Amino acid sequence: MIRQTAYSYTTLRYVHDVVTGEFVNVGVVLFAPATGAFKYKVRTTVGRLKGVFPDIDRASFGAAMQAMRRGFEQIAREQHNSGFLGSQDDAAAVARKAVTPDDSALQLAPCGTGLTEDPDRTLNQLYDRLVARYDVRHRQCRSDEDVWRPVRQQLAARNLADRLQATAIRGTVDDIVFPHAWKNGQWRVYEPISFDLADADGIKAKARERLGHLSAVVADGAAEPFKAHFIVGAPQNQALMGAFQTAIAILQQAPNHPAVFQEHQIDVLVAQIEDEVRAHIAERKVATT
């Protein structure tokens, strides 16, 4: 039978403003006096604190946490060398050797207690529940430029990247700027659009915004004819693929019938650009001879 041992624990709080008393938990300390086990787990980065306290001083917070970790490491070494076996102290009393009561930024909460069979596992559970529970797992969303990058690389490999330039398609009242375009009788314009966004509403809103702008310029009477090509990047979250397909359908409603290419169709798009550019160059050579 696995023996359970009593433990106490305390949370380490970062108090941003001592006047308001607002704080965020940044660590957990566990102490089991029967075995002398002293365990701790603390944040190593600012984490969600920046979202809660936008004006937090990263350098000062980092320095305070580093000093506190050094203190905990010293306590752990002392425990290893002399031990706290049978100590009457609780987790806060032991941790206070590293976190002084007059520290206005890092403070210890009142202790809780429990029984554990595995102090390390219990420490991780306490940390997840008391410190990391409300962390937002930030995922880096891809930008429009990220979607265009493989297109640019393939064009560069074919010595075609310099053929494309930014151009503005002008209407009577408004105009729309395309970042990549070339002219062959009419403008052929290309625009990457990343739909790697956080939610379905954002994906659809971005598509509708582009449709509205494009439709307004066409209806307004574009000064020059043009053919639009959109290269669309899918969301990384598979749960948003339905919204992504809706966004494509929205773009396809534009009055000038733009071509929409997904990222797995980039080879087809680049081959099409190359064929059209080479044909245009050949026609000009024939015309000048």
C-alpha cells in the first residue's frame, strides 16, 4: 500500500499595486515535513501578467523572480544537507527564508494542506490549478506575408519576382492597392490573404471587408481593367475550416470573378504566371522584329 504523507503548500503572488492589492499567482511551494520534501514551481517568463498588467516592468519582475529562485535553490540545498525532517514549519514559513515579508512585489498566500502519495505530481497539479489555469496558449497566427512567401520564393527561382510590382486600381471615388501585379493588356493583380485567425467571425469579416472594397471599386468604374487573384491561407485550427470555406465563397462573389488559389495550389499559380509572362515577352519580341 502506498503511504500518503501530509503536506502544506503556499502560492507565490506577484502584487502589482500594493494600494489596490491586485495580484496574480506566479508560483507554488510545497513542503512535506514528514519526509522533509521541499518542492517549488514558478513562472520563468512574464506569461499572462503582461495581459493583466500592461505596464509591468519586465526587467524588475525578472530580477525579483531570479532572486527568489536562488533563495529557493538555497533552501533545497539546505534540506538536502541537513534536512527539515520533522520540522514544525509549514510551506510559507520555509519559503519565507527566500521571500521576505516586506517584499512589496512578491508575497506568500496563506497555506493550504493535504495528503499526497507523490509530492512532485501534487506540485504540478497545484501549479496547473493555481498558477497556469487561466493562461492563454498563444499561437502565432500567420500573416498575409507568410502566405505570400512561398509564392515569392518560387517566382524568384524562375527569375520572375522582379516582374511584379505594387499597383493601385483607381475608381472615380476610391482605389484599391494590390501589392503584386504586372500588366499584359490588363493588370493581373495578386494578393495574399491569411485567414489564420482566432475565430470564425474574424475570418468571415476579413473576407467580407475585402469583397466590399473590391466590389466598390469595380462598381465605381475602375480606370483600367484588371484580373484579381487571391492566394488564401487556411487557419491552423481545423475547427475553423468551415469558416475558411465560407470566406472563399465570399471572395468568389466579387463582380470581376477573381481567381482564388489555396496554398496547395501555389505551384499551379506560379506556373500560370510564368507561362503568361513568357508568352508576353515572346509577343513583344515578335512585335519589335
